[in-house]
Amino acid sequence: MIIIHDVDTAPRLAAGALLETLRAMPVTIVTGARQTGKTTLVHTLAPLETRAYLTLDDMDVLDQARRAPDDLVARANHLTIDEVQRAPDLLVAIKRAVDRKRGRGRFILTGSANLLLMRTVSETLAGRAGYLTLWPMTRREQLGLGRAGIWTELLAATDDEWRDLVAAERVTREDWRLLARRGGYPTPALELESPADRATWFAGYTRTYLERDLADLSAISSLPDFRRLMRAVCLRVGQLMNQTELGRDVALPQPTVHRWLNLLETSYQLVRLPGYSVNRTKRLIKAPKLYWADTGLALHLAGQAEPAGAHLENVVLADLLAWRDGQLDPPSLGYWRTATGEEVDFVIEAGNRLLPIEVKATTKPRVQDARHLQSFREEYGNRSRAGLLLHAGDKIEWLAPKILAVPWWRVL
């Protein structure tokens, strides 16, 4: 597999949505975990290179943002401000500036936290801002293709066209475990080749996150306890969330676990995948499933050298999230599980149609692996598209009527 090695020139899936939002809204807000490439995207994308740029990582700029926010936002007619979560009240000054002079594309804001989930943020710029999320790089972004998997093409094609569509994809085969280990943060994914170098980077990233980013969001009484909770979550990738059980395992009260999980989600580390909730004839499980935004970091935090099948699920989900949030009209994502244990890993809801997806780390999928996809299709009838079973092998085949088994690397 040939991976590009220039972080600054790697095309990003979110670039198109960013430019579309700038053309429509006065304010564009790009959020995502630290080191996903937000600054590079908004600072080096060709049409944006000449904009005035400020970062709240600069202590003088941060001081002005807190003491004289109106003066800061008046510095330029078109202004990019990085790490805006460090001064949430700056959003009020931006609202005033926009209301005085609306104009499209006036402000680009980036942040390493989900501003809509931050309790310290009282101004959401409703009606004035478009929000985008930059997730870690997809496999095809790492290949220099600037996109996610072929989800849009699958939704646009008929079920009968899927096999030919997938077979026509000219992408390199790859061991999914290599992708899971390197993750999608640009530096370890594109620039660091040895496991030791990546481990050093992930350790530094974790320390920065614990000691700085969390301090911007909330006071943490015990960083060692918080680190233990992160490890416990990373050991449960792909499992149903049970806060009581988590608290028992890390010896923390449930309210603390609840608050800290919210912090992990706000800072784009934890991903809670909701259960698909439309109930027809079966009782469904609605508790969210836990995933991590980046599999490389998850493996590092968990102390796991070898990825498991749940990490292949996480790889697929990461691609789906980047694809979903690169669209201005995003579809819904969830999973499906019944009280009797039938489960489908992912369900894409686009319009009135449902696309069920099962992920198996096996290289030789069997008919038995498709049974829950068949149950889902029986449950939702004409609303359901054919089922898609992603596996680690090479063969494209209809395992059963309307159940297509496909190598994961031909889709992602």
C-alpha cells in the first residue's frame, strides 16, 4: 500500500463541505480532536491562504480574546481563529460582529472540543454558523484520494449493481490490522513508520490531552483515575455502555464516570454509537455502544499490541463518521440489537431507506455470518437495502439472497 507522506498537501474530505459552508454562512466552525489537521485545513487550503489568522495558543491573543474580544474580532474583515474553545465568550463578540455586518465567510473558527456540548458555551451562533467535524484521516485520505469509502456510491446504486460497483474499485489490498495500529492522526499515519515512534507520539498526545486540553474543558480531580477510565473504555471498544460496570472496574462513583465520559465525548475521543430506535415487532436495545475516534490511540491506551475484531468495526465506523460529517445533509448512523441478541454492527439511514452493515474479521465469511443481516431485512421489509457484510478476505460474493459479502478494503 502506498501512503502519501506530506501532511500539509494531503487532500481532506472535509475541504469541499468547508468551502460550501463558507459560501453560505457568515461563520464556519470546524471542530475535531487535537491533531486531526484542522489548522492545516483552514490555513493552507488554497482559497483561504491569504486570510488573517490568529490562534488562541498564542498567550497574547488569548489574553485579548478574554479581555477585549470585540477588538480582536475587528482585526480583519475575514478572520480565521484557531482553538476557540479556549475563550468561549469570544463567540458572543463574533455574534455581535456578524449582526452588525453579516457577510458570508467572515469568520472561520476551529476548536478541539465540540462547542455544542460544552457547558461553558452559552452562544451557539444559531442561524449564523455552519458546523463541520474533522475526524482522523480515512484510509483513502491517507492514500491521497481525499475521500472516505464508497458509501455514497453504494446508496446511489441499486442492490443488484453493488457487486460490479465494488469489483470496479481499484484500491490496494491491505491488512486491516496495520491500519488499526497506525490510526488516522496525520503524523503517526503519514510520517511515522515504526511502532516505537508511533508509541512515543501517542504517549505525548495523551499527556498533552490530559494536562492541557482537559484543563480547558473542566477540572479533573485525579488525572491517574481519568487515565484508568480511558483505558477501561478502550478495552471495551464495540461493547454496550454500562456506566455502573465501568465505575466498579475503575473504583469511581457513577456520577464521576458519567461526567468524565461526557468530557471524552466533548473532546472527540469517545464515540457513542446510538441504537437504531424504530421498533417494529422486536424489543430493541437502545444503550449506546462505545468506540474510540482513533484506533491507534485506543490500542495504545489499552496496552494492546494486537487488534481484535472490534477494532475492525472501529476502523469501519471511523470511515463512516468522516463520510457522514463531510456532507451538508448527513445521514444517520446507528447499530441494531434486539433483546434476544440479534445484532447488526451499523445501520445507515438515508432518506427512508436503511443500509445494514455487518463487519467480520474472518477471511472466509460463511452463510451463518449473515443471519443477523437477514433478520434485520425481514424486520424492516422494503425499507431495508441489501445487507453488506464486510470481511478481511478477497472474495466478493452473494452469501445469501440480498446479502453481499465484500472485502473491507474495496469499500474503505
